[in-house]
Amino acid sequence: MTTPDWWPGEEHAAFTDWALSHGVVANGVTPARFPGRGLGMIATRGIKKGEALLEVPTSVMLRASDIPSSFKEQFPEDIAVHALLSAFLTHGSPELLSRYDLWRKAWPSRQDFEESMPILWPRALGGPQWPDSEKDTRTTTTNFLLPAISGHWNTIPKKQNQKQYETYHQNLLSQQETKLRKAWRDVLCVFPETDWKTFSYHWLIINTRSFYWVGAEEDPPEDRNDAMALLPFADYFNHSDAACDVHFSEEGYVFRATKAYKAGEEVFISYGTHPNDFLLAEYGFFLDENSSDAIYLDDIVFQDIKNHEKQEQLWMNQYYGNYHVTRHGVCYRTEVAACLTYMNEEDWQNHVLEGSSQGLDEATSEGTIKTWIRAYRNEVDTTMAALRTAIDTSPEVREHRQKAEMLLRRWAQIGDLCDRALEAVAI
Ligand SMILES: C[S@@+](CC[C@H](N)C(=O)[O-])C[C@H]1O[C@@H](n2cnc3c(N)ncnc32)[C@H](O)[C@@H]1O
């Protein structure tokens, strides 16, 4: 019998047999190869909306509670679950880990992560310095990484004394780096001889393949990132921005179809409503079409609203930061910040608290917002031109041409998003 062109290969067939014989129920889906996406799930027959496609019992999952206490107790109490699971995959007893051998053979390689994940990219493309990084020989100081990932701009000076606030979709790389550096310190405390490449590989496996999990008897952890588990087989699902019907209970996880599928179609789940910069930083890919795509104007807005009292007003009224733009225009927070550039304190307070339009000038607000979006558009043009030049002239960038071209594609998307938002802005 000839194998189909999506045939995943022997190691995936062997892992599938293991999963099915250990209680995983796959109902019309199986792993398959999809160009540009590695492995994913394919519908093996017509599937109706609402059908249960996959059940993964808790007995095959890997959670913090599955790690023996004797192993856990060696680590600092505040170790993150992500770090603990990475440490267990790196240093757990071979007898306990052997049950996952076939699953682990089905994972992507470290080389795959080096290609796709900015956190492992070379310094020349804005990647961080790690124990195995090559000497920093950058000949350019341009930031080629996207501002939401790197936290840096080429054309906009970053304000130094901004307040600390939660940003879920900005400064992504430094947040990720902080977590990985802490995990690395925690594992070295207990296993000083840990191999960086192996540990960081496991950390990235967990970063890209874990699911939200809280046990029935447990309260959700303070840090949402600690509510995680690995689900063998379910981690074949790729992401799309379509809706997704996923439930978990003490028995395990159940994935249901949110639409009908024809045999041969890829079945996706949603990893969450994430903009493309987030997908690139956290998962090493981004979508061509993403209804959740957005860019953030915070550094541009704070460059404009420098006045300390005005910044305090934003802060006190909980409008400080997280100003986002989609192709449909800007969020309400951005509109509120734009009014503050020209309204007096009393009028602005009455506007945000009571909806008063005293002192509101929609044309001025619109003009301010367009100036902010144009500043982002200018950053796109400047950086794309520099990146194109670097691809042609800089040996250290040319060596990583595929990654540089991935960045160019994302910058072009952002340029397009700015143009559409400029057309859409009308308050
Ligand atoms: C949970 S795994 C999914 C299985 C994975 N494709 C594999 O080959 O093992 C998540 C990873 O799959 C890839 N991925 C998921 N959705 C994708 C998509 N829509 N396009 C491209 N790659 C995707 C990314 O590399 C991501 O880090």
C-alpha cells in the first residue's frame, strides 16, 4: 500500500500506537505532515461539528504532580512549574522518563527551535546572549526584531521613566528571557553540571507544547503560567485563530470539532487570541491571516504625553499603557489617551468618568492618533530598508537569511496593518 504524502513517518506511527494503547482516544484525527507547520492533525474522515475528536486521559499527562516529591524537594520553593518540568525532563530518573520515550522522539529538534524561536536567534537579529552564544560581532546597531518582541525602536526614543505595568503583548523577549534565566539559575543550584542546550531545549518544548491545567482539588495558582501540563498526542494540534472547544476535568482533556471537516483537512485548535508578534515570540511562527493581530503604541504615546501630571492622570484612571491598533482602528484606551493631549484635566476626567463631550474635539483626536500610527509606519519603513541592506551586505545577517526574511514578512504585515488602521480611524 502506498503511503499518503502527509504520512508523518515511523516514529510518529510508533508514538500513535503507544498513545492509543495508553487510553488516548483519537476519533477521526491522526498526526500528519503539513509543509511549513511540521506535524499537525489531519481529519481521516468527514467530521461533524460538535463531535469529540480527541480525548487525552490524565493518566498519560505530565504535570507537576506527576514528578516525585523527592525530586521536587531539591529545588527552591518558588521554582516555576515550567522550570520544574524542564528540570525533570533533563534530570528525572530514566526509569520514570522511559514511558515517554516514543513521545519524545516525536518532538521537534533543538535545531527547529534555533530556526524559529527569536529567543535562540543570533545577536545580529536581536537574540539574547546565552551560555552558548557566539561572540557578539554585530556591525550594525539597528534593531531588526519587532518592537513588541524586543522592546526597542529605531526611530522612536524610548522613555526611561515609564511606570511599571503589566504588558501581555509587549516586551515579550525580555519577559521570556527573565523566566528562562531564573529557570536556568534554579536548575544549576541543584544540578551544576546541567547542559544548557538540553535544558533550554526542554524549556522550549514545554513553552510551545503545554496546555492550561488546574487539578480538581486545586485552586488556580497565583501565576497563571504555573497552571500547565503536557498532553501527549494533543500537542500535535497546530494553531489557527478559529474558535476551539476544549474541556478538561479530573478525567482528562476533550477536544471537540467547532465546525465540520472533510477528510484530509487539517484540524486546528486555538492557542488563544494572540497577535502575530506574540505567536512569533512564544511559538516561533505567525499567521498570514490573524483576526487577533494587533500592534501596540505605548512607547509612541508616552513620547507624546511626557507631562508628569498627565501621565499620573492616565495611571490614576487605569488608562496607563496597552494602547493597541488593529486593522479596524484603535482601542478605546488609545482614544482616551489622545484626548488627554489637548483636553484640560477637568474636561478629560468628566469625559472618561461620565462620558461628557465638553472640550472633546474629534478631529484633533483623530489627527493625534493618525500621527501615532504614522510614527509606527515610519519605523516599519526605516527598519525594512535597513534589514534589506543588511541581508545584502552584512555577513552575519546573510548567514541567517531565512530568519531575516521571516522578519521582513512580519514587518510588511505591520506596515499593512498601519495603513488599514489609518484608513479606519474615524472616531
Ligand atoms: C503544539 S506544537 C504543534 C505540533 C508541531 N507542529 C510539531 O511539529 O510537533 C506547536 C508548534 O507547532 C508550530 N505551529 C503551530 N501552529 C502553527 C501554524 N498555524 N503555522 C505554522 N506553525 C505552527 C509551531 O512551531 C509551534 O511552536
